[in-house]
Amino acid sequence: MLPHWKANQFLAPALGEPYLLTPGPLTTDYAVKQAMLRDWGSWDGDFRAMTAEMRERLLRVAGDDKHEFDCVPIQGSGSFAVEAMLGTFLPKDSKILVLMNGAYGQRIVQTLNYLGRAHSKIDKGDYLPPRADEVAQALDADPAITHVIVVHCETSSGILNPVAEISEIVYAKGRKLLVDSMSAFGAVDLSVNKIRYEAMVSSANKCIEGVPGFGFVIARKSVLEAAKGNCHSLSLDIYEQWATMNKTGQWRYTPPTHVVAAFLVALRMHEAEGGAEGRLARYTNNRDVMVEGMRQLGFETLLRDRWLSPIIVTFFNPAHPKFEFSRFYDLMKAKGFIIYPGKLTVVDSFRVGCIGRMDANIMRQVVAAAADSLTEMGVDTAAPPAAALDERAKLAA
Ligand SMILES: *Cc1c(COP(=O)(O)O)cnc(C)c1O
């Protein structure tokens, strides 16, 4: 039996446990943690039923009304699932165009180098979005390109890339789209009947609010069927995992049973909250309350509002000489909030996540904690250096 829980209760974490304002691992509900307090036999019918329910629920979140897609979970962190998707769905003679604007796009290129798959890239730097016209140009210029991959929310800056616009141009040009929707799926719409793609990947510890331990691929069944024999890796072969799971109801190799049990509770909570729509509403509110409060303290966001995701927000470090990020981090942690260092190359920044078991009340406390931390450091305004604002001015509106 999985634990019972009440919908939309935001229980404080256990005594002494900080809120994780990080985009996975993130703060989970007490009932999600509680689901891990028993052991499951991986072969047993009860666990096989849990795996089946999980796959079915994920397909529902993906809006697969016509049953054209299937869901294949795979052990490991999100990067394992990305590697599995690339290795399984890219035939050895394919060529993929990578739309890069941050660390996760870079990781995809690194993975393709390991896999020995031909690729080219459009690199937009730290935080500019790839747009349809430049994708069209790149595809026209190179007929060898068979696939395109885009990162849905590039978690390193928090930018929400225009996936719908990119999908349209990719298929208009007769190519195929793969999506890394790791940090967006379950909150930002990626319904298969609205946005066309061959396969997407996400993981347990992002917007569904489970704990880390596996990722999952949602792919067109025809694409799964055609993928036999593509993969370089035995354990990362999505086709083989799919075929075995459909035949036996089991995972190939030991599944993360406790993580799956926790994830199932998280999925039921996701549904009770109104699915992706309900979750998006809460995360958007979290972001708006937090960003408005931080701006009142003088902080500035890296991105203009048009590109801000409801997942995670990057702020410039204040210019004030007494501001020091590691001190700020420690002061925030002492108040119960773990924030995230920035990942930009040009200017210093930090990030605050909006996802996880938190609501606007918590976000107000985050802002209050930031205000107190600044005061303790002797920083009277959080305004960024002029160079940071110059950098932002390069962003097209
Ligand atoms: C979290 C994340 C990943 C996977 O990272 P892991 O650390 O391997 O879980 C991949 N892409 C994006 C966009 C992510 O946010």
C-alpha cells in the first residue's frame, strides 16, 4: 500500500531540513518520502502494477489521447536518459543539429561525441533563444541533417526555449525533433497533440516532484519499433527496455523500487493538483511573487520577462562591495533555504528555483530571508554592476 496524503498540503520539511530552491533534487512532499519506507520485490506483481500505472500516468501527462506514444523508464539520473534517447533513436548514419544555449545543450554535444554520432550546432551562448529562422537556414544549408534536438527549459539560465516554433520549422523542413524536457515536463505544456516531436526525455526529480533515481523517455511507438539495434549500449538501450517491459512488465536489471513508489505518489499528487496546468499555475505564481520581491530589493534578473521560465530564475550578483556569494549562500541556508550558484561565463550570478513542494507563502519567506541576509552583510542595495545590465541589453526583446 502506498501512503495516503491530502491534496495540496504544503507541509514544512522535517525539522532542520532546508527548502531546496534548486531544480532537482527538489523539496518533496512528506508523503513522497513516506512511500519509500517499504521494500518491493522487483519481480512481484504489485511492483509490476506500479510500473504499469506510472507509464500510463506519464502518457496521460503527455496528452497521448490517440495512444501513438509509449513511455519507457530507464535507471540513472537525467543525463543517463538523455544518452539513452540519443543512442537509441539516432541511427548510426544520422546527423543531428543541436540547438545550444547553456550547459545542458553542451552536455548533449559531449554525449554525441562519446556516441560518435555526426552533429552540428547552433550555439547561442549563455542565454539567447534559438529561433525558427536560423534553424531553417541551418537545415537548408545542410541536407545531411536528419534530426534536431532542443532543450525545453535550459536550466543553466532558466530560459524557456520556443519549442513550438522550432517544432514547426523542423517538420516543415522534413526533419525530426527530439526534446530534452527534463526540467519542464509536467509543468510546461509539451502535449504530443499540440507540439510535434519523435521523443522527449525527463526525470523523476523535476516537475513531477519525485526523488532522483531514474529518467523516462516518451516516444512515438513507430520510432521505438524502428530503433532496434541502434544503441551502442546494452543497459541504455531504450528499445530493449521497452520490448522487455511490454513483454514481462518488468524493468531489465534492478529497478530503483523505492524511487518508483515515491514517484507514483508524486504522480497522483500531480493529478490532484490539476495536472501540468495546475502545476504551471503554482510555479508561475511562485516565480512572480519571488521575482517581484527580489526586484524590490534591487536584484535584477538575467532574462527579460518574455524568456523567464516558471522553473528557475537567474539573478545577477549585486555590485555592492560587501556582497559575497558564499556568505549570502550560508546566510540563506541558515534561514532554511538552499539556493543555487550561477552557471554563466560572463557575469556573476545565482539562481533560485521555483519548483518543488513550495507555494507563494514560502517564496515570500525566501524574499524576506534574502532581505535579512543582505542586511547582515551590510549590503543596502542588491543592484547589479553596470556591466551586467550591458550584457542583458544584448538580449533581443
Ligand atoms: C536536470 C537536467 C538534466 C539532467 O541532469 P542530471 O544531473 O543527470 O539529472 C538534463 N537536462 C536538463 C535541461 C536538466 O535540467
